[in-house]
Amino acid sequence: MEKFSEVGLRVLSDLKNTAQYLPAGIITGVIVLFIFSVWTAVSEKKSLLKVIFRRKSIPLFLMAVYGTVMIYKVFLSRELGAVSRVNLLFLGTWRGVGVLHYFIENIIMFIPMGVLLPLCFEQGKKWYLTVLFGCALSIWIECTQYLFSVGVMELDDVLMNTLGTFLGWLSWRYVHVRCGNSRRRSSR
């Protein structure tokens, strides 16, 4: 069994490696925000600055950054044709040595999804829709990785990604309820 400190260092190292995709994500976020803002300003006949500084603009920007980083991490950072296997055993990844960090990383990778969906879309405020979307996205990623031979299609990844989405939604919900209660108390 891996030591917890070793697992933590591996997770931090992999997160640090993922940070290299942030510049591309930020550029994409700016472009998406600009296109969304211009489209909305024209269609609603409002000032571009008013549209840019709407409450949903920052979550939309962050969703674009997150989506871009995810695309780089799960597809573009891997060599085509390198790996093509399927592992549909429940907790089948545990049979390997030194795999705890993979579970943790798969959970962490989808936490932002659970936080950002309710911030960007009204439907995301329903936990089951957010979790269902996270699960469906994870299944799509796993199938696409298999089809293009850029990863192992694993049931465990889908389960951990779905758990990460749910934990992200719970985090959003906790902050949403706490902020909502403090706003109501201060307005009395």
C-alpha cells in the first residue's frame, strides 16, 4: 500500500503538470466570453460592458478554461494509438500497485464540473442533473479515449469522475446555502 505522503506528492505533481494547459484555457475562456458577450449584447440590445460583467460571465469563463484544460489533459496530451484497453471490473484498478493517486485525481478532475454547472445553468442546481451530466461526460471521455487509443476505458474512472461531480455539486450547494442564509440575515 502506498504511503499517504507519496500519494499526495504524486497528485500534486500531476496537478502541476496539468497547469501547463492553463494558458490555452485562459485564451479559450476569453474568446468564449467575448463571443458570448457580443452575441448577447446584440440580441438583447444591451451595452457590451453590461453583458460582460453579468453574474454568469465569470462562471462561463471558468467553464471554458476548465473544458479546455480537460480536453488537453484527457486527449491532446496523449499519443494516438498508444493505449487501447477496456477494464469494466468494479474497482478493477485497485488490483494494480500504486493506484490510489489515480482514484484521487479522477475525483479531483470532475469537482469543478459539479461546481460550475449550477453556476452556469439553472438546471445544474438539481443535483441529479449535474451528476447525470458528469457521468455521461465521463462515459463519453472513456469511450472516446478507447476509440482513439489514447487511454484505458475504465469503469473505475467513470465512478470516480461521477463522485467528483457530486462532491463538486455538494460544495457548490454548501456555499450557496451558507451565502444565501447570510444574505437573508443581513437584509433583516
